[in-house]
Amino acid sequence: MALTNLVAFTTTAQVEAVVGSGTYLTALIEQRILSVSAMMETYCGRRFRTATFSTSAPEQVQGNGRTVLLLNRYPITAVSQVTIDGTAVTDYSQSADFDAAGLLYRVTRWPASAPTYGDITEDVDGNFLAYNISVAYTGGYVLPNDSSGTRSLPYDLEQVCIDEVVHRLQQPMRGLHSERLTTGDGQQYGERVGGFATESADILDRYKRGLY
């Protein structure tokens, strides 16, 4: 299996730099990298790898009635079109800080989504809101194994992936926090939060999807 252009937050070479080349099968390291990378995205509630949403297949967003609109892929690198209920708008603004956080700013506010109509009774279902805003843009990070573009994934996120992959390769039993060795010595593996070491979770918390 090759990790090129897959959601992999590090490379086999980076893991082997810690555990030693040839210590583990390459296929096993790759599987752990993909598994940990997926867990990191789930924990943060967002997708990190760069993606482009075209005008023919834009990202559909629910308006929130606020001045800022959160997109799913960020940092934002380019916006080509924004439409509200099918009508193109240009009265939004961007800045370096907003782009980094995945936000589009509109002083007149983004119109809130309306409830959809549900089953055959055509009753309004307030639990399901319509997607009233479409955004064509490019956003996200270039991952270490991506074949195009200059790597832009923050190094602390890659280090989390490396640490967690090494942990899963070396930990004798899943969920084990400590063990008594045959020499009589003890070994601690640290507390886990959401499947991650507390140090890893502290870093991931900074990258969780925002609420806007």
C-alpha cells in the first residue's frame, strides 16, 4: 500500500526514524498511520487534507444568521464563487485570520437556513435545515505524502500522528496503562483521552472544528 494522496499525517520514514528501519513491516506502519490519521480527524470533527470545491460541485453550507460562516476545509486558500439560494454574492470579505479559521465574513450577515419539509404530510421539520449557501473554494492542508503542492500540515499535528503510531506499534495490549515487567520494574503508558495520550489530545483540541 502506498500512502501517496491518502489521508496520512506522516510518512513511514518518519515513524521508522523513531522505531528503527525494518523493525516493523512497512504495511503495518502504513495501516497504523492511516488509522491514527482517521482518528485524529474524527476527534477534531473536521477534514484536514486540501480539497477543491468547484462551481459545478460546490460545498453546501447551512446559513446561521451571523456575520461569519464556517467552511469545512481550512485554512482557505482561494474562493471562486459564493451563492445564496442560487444567486451569486460578492459582499463578503476575507483576511489572513479568517482564512486560517475557515471563515467568510459578511457584514450584512449570512441568512439563516430555513427548516425543510419532511415526509408526505409536508410538515415543516425543524430538525433538518436546508443548505441555502453554496461555496466554490479550495481549502485544507497539503499532507506530507501528497504528490502535488508544498506540504503545509502543521508539524505539531504530524508529531501527534508519529507519537500515536509508535504507541500503537509498541504498546503490548490495547487499553493498557501500565504493566509489571519480569525484571520487577514497572512501566507506565500514560492516560488516554478519546484514544489519545493526554499530550496528543491537548494539541488536537487546538485544531477542533469551531462552532459558528
